[in-house]
Amino acid sequence: MKLISNGNSGKVKVEFISIHIPKTGGRSFHAVLRQVYGDSLDRRYEKEHFFLKGNRKAAGIITLPEGIRGIHGHLTIKQVRHIIESDGPRVVTWVRDPVERVISNYYYFMKRIREGDVKERQRAKADMTLHEYASQPKRQNRMSMILDGMQPEDFFFIGITERFEEDLRALCLMMGWPEMEEVPHINVLASFKFNNDCATQYPDIDDSMRNDIAALNAEDMILYEKIKKMRGIQ
């Protein structure tokens, strides 16, 4: 894939913002964007890295290095609203079946605990069940919270994770990006999901558990169905 030139290193407008909702294929999409934008893609990823000294409450608005034309990270619409209003970028995101997204996020969190990649207070949650994890208010309706501030129809493009390759190729066409010879797939849970010591084993997740998660994420279920309908996807 041909890289887009950064031009000069001075002040440029942000032309593309990718809002990464956790567990929606964001790492794979990030790999694509790095090929497209090169050094003009902001290389930061985690939300706290975009703020002064990592303090989101004190920061006010996110800070950007010079020459940045593309952003991809765990940011909310409200946190990039000032950039949307000032630069008019194309805003893109990916969504996923809310139940599957929560399940994937559960195993990702459990994996990070076991790898020691969490804060000290989170290590005590190693034996948490999927239901306990999903029942935490801050884990519910995450897609709706992150995208709050824009209607689905106001986005330049909203991809569906379950059809990642097809939607990515459609986005490349819309953006005028070179056609990809190979679509990247980065799955950090490929082996852990089925080989772990978690309190809830993936094969034991039944319809009742999935229905409970759907009920806890009713807003996301409505949003997901609205986006699929908008996209003409059954």
C-alpha cells in the first residue's frame, strides 16, 4: 500500500479520525492506517496518552504533535469534538455485536491481569466471572457512551467488525486509498480465549448468559441494529 506523504512538518489539519471502540478490530485497522498515513498518523493509542501528563480530567482537550493528519485511538467523540469542529475531518468507527464485544473484552481483561499489564487494584479481579464483569456499570453500553455526541448517519463510515474485510475494502474505495493485497488480522486473544483458567470458560457461555449481557447493554443493542439497518445489513 502506498504511503500518503506528510508534506511539511508544520501545522496541518486533521483529515481523518478513527474512534476505536475496544474489541472491534481496532488493532488490525490501526495497522492499515499506519500504512496509509505513515508518520502523519498519531502513533499514540491509549486514551491517557493523548492528554497532558496523562490526566484526562485536568487536560480539557487532547494535545497533538505537529504534522498529524490522522488519529486512531481509544477516544470518545466528545474528546475530539473540538478537532471535528475546527478541522472537519472524516470520522470513522467500527462496531460489533454488543454481546460478543463484551465477551471478548472480558477475556482480554483477564489476559492482561495474568500478564501483569493492569493496575494493582485490578489484579484482585482475576477470579471474576463473565457475569460479574458484564454487570459493572462502567462496562455497559460502551459503544453508545464512546459515540455519544454524533448520530450514526453523521459519520463518514461505520464498519461492522463481523464483516471486517468487506467493509475495509469498501472504506478504502471511499477514501481513495490503494487497494490492499492482504487485509491484516491482529487477534491477541486467538489462543487465550480457549486456553485459560478464567472463572467463566468460553464453551460454557450459553444463550441465557448471552441474553443477560444483551439486557445489560440494551442501548448498544439498539445502536448496533440501527447501524446495521442504515448500512442495509440484515
